[in-house]
Amino acid sequence: MDTLILYLVLFGAFFAAGVPIVLALSVSAMVMLMLNGMDLLIFAQKFMVSMDNFSLTAMFFFIFAGEIMNGGGMTRRIVAAVSHAVKGIPGGLAIIALVSCAFFAAINGSAIATSIAIGSILYPAMVKQGYPPAFAAAVIAAGGVVGPIIPPSIPMIVYGATTGDSIAALFSGGIVLGMLIVVAEVLAAYFISKKNGYGSSKEDVDFGSTKGVAWALAFPVIIFASIIGGFMTATETSSLAVVYAWFVGTFIYKEFKLSELPFMAVKAMKGSGSVMAIVGAATAVAWVLTYDRVPQQVTEAMVNGIGSSAAFMIVSFFILFVIGMIMDLTPAILILTPIFMGPVKAFGIDPIYFGVFFCSVLTAGLVTPPVGTLIYLGCSQSKSSFAEVVKNLLPFIFAMYAVLFLAAIFPDLITFLPKHVFRLYN
């Protein structure tokens, strides 16, 4: 436990000083290695080996596919189609934003990319129709959270690559949970808008033609069917997503410009490259913690102190809630996974169920102060203060965590599809 305490102190100090996450993780790992009398070459080895994982390349291709979607007109058509379905409902544009985020999430898998893509279209429209800027930013942030929960999910790819669990099973486990979060957030947006008079039947925003929208709406189905049907791995499907987005944008919608492709590729490389660097540094930290038997010590403490698997899940919910508030998503997954796997096995908890739950609660930290990345993105977009955006986010945060707490109590919310419908595991 001394090693874990040392890591928390080191990382906490670096975090408070504003040190970049990769540097904070790397220095923490190297300090712990030196204190254990080990060669620093171990850090370099663990850093590089962790990135030599074929599954992780899916991150780049899913992000790349999202960029091509935006450039090819697919994202705009999804928004236009959703807008026709909810026209005249109080808070219509807010609901359009949340549902559109769910569709985009089913292709991209990234919270930040989802918020940026949908926000670039819906945020200006919401403000123009009289929605307060801070509320509009809060809605986009809340919608972005479903990006890593509804498949494909980049955090679940990282988790599956770490544990060896089926990525297809993890993906399918996130469907019901992600959709329940969207429904909860839509209800919150509806009642808030109705109470405050945001949006009305007079909302008249033209998002352009929906011609050919079936190609866009079929995209998530093709991706999911390819993975769940066993026709392709997650990595192969991510490559298919890029080709499909390019084909539709170029030959069906005829809006995609080939000259923009290199810039989109570079943007996707930057996004996935930063995650890969964090993967390398966080893996080194996790290795040192495992070397010092921290997972075994945590397992013994939890098994002796917690009497049942149900109690463990509730305790895990609150632990992950706190960690998600203060730690970035990817390093949290890589560092905590080996620590939690011991108790999960000891209590006989379904690893797919726990994996989806684990990734989802940590993902919720993206909109939970003080570190919520999507909150700062919303502040930048709306020019609102941190406090204003958080105040408007609170109902959505409550709705989201209410669903996640239900998942801690009722495992079938996650396991029903992968275990009983798709039969991806026993």
C-alpha cells in the first residue's frame, strides 16, 4: 500500500502544479522504479510494449472516420433527420443535440470528438433560438459523455486490450446503458426547457436536406453488426468505417473534398497519439504497482472488509465516482484495472459487466468537476464561466449517475444483450 500512497502523492502534486498528464505519469513511474532499486530501462520497455497492441489502432481509425463524417456531410444529415423527429417539442434543439450525439457516438467512440462535431452545428443554433449559452454548452457536454459508452468505445478498447476480455461483448454491453443515459438526459432537457421556456413549437432551424440520410443512419448498424456478428474485429471494423464514410461523402453526398483528407488524418493522429502516449506511461505505473503487490493487497482488504459482491459494486461506484472527478479517463482505466481485477475475480463478478460499468462511471467524470474535460470545452465554446456551465450541467449529471447507480444494482442492464441475446460469452 505504501507504493500506492506514494503514487497518489506524486501524481497529486504534479496535477496540482499543472504538469501535463503524460509527464506526471512518466515521472511518477520513474521515481517509483528508482525507489525500488530498478533500472529505468524498465520504464522505456513497458512504455513501448504497451503500445504494441493491434487492438489499439482502432482508436485512430474510429476518430478518422468521425472526421470524414463531418467533412462529407454525414453528421449534418443525422442532425437534420433528428430535428424532423422532435420538431415542436419544448427544448427541441437540446433534445436534437443529445440524440444526435448518441448517433455520432455510435460511429466515433470519443467524447471530445462527439461534443466538438455536434456542438459545431447545434450550439450556434441553440443560442440563436434563445437558449442561454451556458445551458447550450451543458447540453453538448452531457451529450458528449455517451461517446465512450455507446459502441464503438475507445475506453472499452483500451480496457479490453488490457484485460483480454472480448471487445465485442464490452461494446454490446454498453448499448442499453448508453441509451438509458441518453433517455435520462433527454427527459432532463425536456423538463428544464419546459420550466424555463427554452425552445418552443416556433423553433425553425434549417439544418439542410436529409436526402440520403439512410446511408448515415445505416452506418452504426453496419459497424455494430460487423463486430457482433463476428465478421470483423474492432480494428478491422474501424478501417471499414473510414472507407464507408469516405465512400458516402464522396460518391453519395458528393461533399467530401479529397484535399482535406491529409488534414483530417493529422487531426486523428494527434487525437489517438496523445492517448497512446498516456497508455504507455500509465502502463508503466500499473506495472510498478503490480510488482509491489498492490492489487493483491487491495483484494485482501476488500474481501475482508466487504461482505458481498453487491456491496463491492456499490463501494466501487463511489470509488470510481471520486477517481473520475480528479483523474483523466485513459490513465485511470490502465492503472485501476489491475487493482480492481483481483476483487472482481474473488467475488465472482462477471468481468464483462464490471468492465462496462467501470469504463462508464469513469467516463462520467468527463462532466464532473473539478477536472471534467468536457466542462472546459463547454466554457471555451460558450465563453461562460466554469461555475455557470457546471450549474446548468447538474441536472444532467444527476440523471447520468442515477442510471449508473442502477447498473451497479442490476447487472442485467449491461449483460442482457451480450450474454443472453448475442451470446458472446457464457
